[in-house]
Amino acid sequence: MGPNIRTLVEYWHARCQGGLLPARSAINPRDLKPLLPTMFLVDCPTRDDRDWVYRLIGTEIVNREGYDKTGRSVREYFTGAAWPMLRAEYLMCMDEHRPVYRADTALDRLARDSFDFERIFLPLAGDGRTVDKVIGIVEYLPCGTMDRRLSA
């Protein structure tokens, strides 16, 4: 797991109090300033994926993907086999109230090249129990880097 992901997970864990999930209000962007370019926040008011909306997208994510998804549906940007897997990961985070980590290889649409990435979803709940937002971070790596990182 990359250092930025570990930092965000530790920050999130520190805000989980008394067995409750942290609320969005417990997350202070000033505390996470170095991480913000690769972070995202998704509103998940229901289990219906049509309601999931990107609230914030980090600038590095926007630059890498070539467009800003802020205010748009999560489902709008994922097609084919990627969507069912991503949807299942969001639901797992929401239903099980736990972080969901993924390491994989993807195609960079702009550079037309592959890259490795690590990503984590962390649940947030305004009432401490019902997940209504997911905060996350992605670390982009040159293709093949993840294999060396995972075998170390």
C-alpha cells in the first residue's frame, strides 16, 4: 500500500470514534493538503448507483483523465467490465462500513498507455452508521511498479 493511501487510512481511523464512522465534517482538507490532488469524494445518499455523484475530484485525477467529473454521476464514467466491479466495491464499502482497497493496471486514455494504480474507498457517515459519502485516494504508478511493490 502506497504512502499516501496509508496516510489517509490512518487519518480516517483516527476519526472513527466509539465504533462509529466519521462524518464528512470530521475531515479537514487543510490536514490533507499534500494528498488533495489525488483524492475524491463521492456522495452516496442511497444504494442506488444512479444517485452516486462526484462531489470533489483532485486536480491530478482531472489532469490524468482529461476531464473534471465534479457534480457528475459516477456511473457515467465507467463502462464495460469496469462498472460492475467498481459498483461492487462501492457497495462493499457502504454495506460493510470498511475501507476497500484495490491495486490494478488500467489504460491511460490520454497517453494510450497502461499504468498501475492503487486506490482506497473509505466510508463516511453523517450519523456515524449510515454511509452517505465515500472518500478516497488513488496513487498512480508506472506500469510494472505495482508488481515490485507487492512482492517486496
